[in-house]
Amino acid sequence: MTLPAAEFAWSNIGADGEPASSTNHCLEWGSAAILKNGQVGKVSPADADELPTWQAQKRWTNDIAQSCQFDAHLYCFED
């Protein structure tokens, strides 16, 4: 299944595969507060032209910090 490029997933994972932040995780994914942020990844590139950048920058886990008020998928990683 391919998800639309406009979809995001909460991750708190940086491009290096390590936690992006000790605080940007929507209070451990339990808050929808407008003033809290969480790291999201863009689940797929918008088009073929964006694919190389999306892959190289690991944007599937590390795209932007987004306000916790927005809905997104949730990536769950186990160490």
C-alpha cells in the first residue's frame, strides 16, 4: 500500500536514526496541545523528482517538527 505524499507520521527520529529530540514528542505522544511539537516524517515523496532528496535526507522519519494538534500516523520503532 502506498500512502499519499501529503501524509505524515510521528517519529521523533532524526536523519541519523537516533532520537531527534528529548522533548519534541508530544509529551510521549499523549498530547494534542497546540503549543507542543513532535518530529514527523513524510511517508512518501510527492513525485519521482523528490524521491532522491527524500531518500538521501531520510525524510520518511525526519521531515519537520509539527504541532501536536494535527493528526498523523505513528511510526513505532524498537531498539
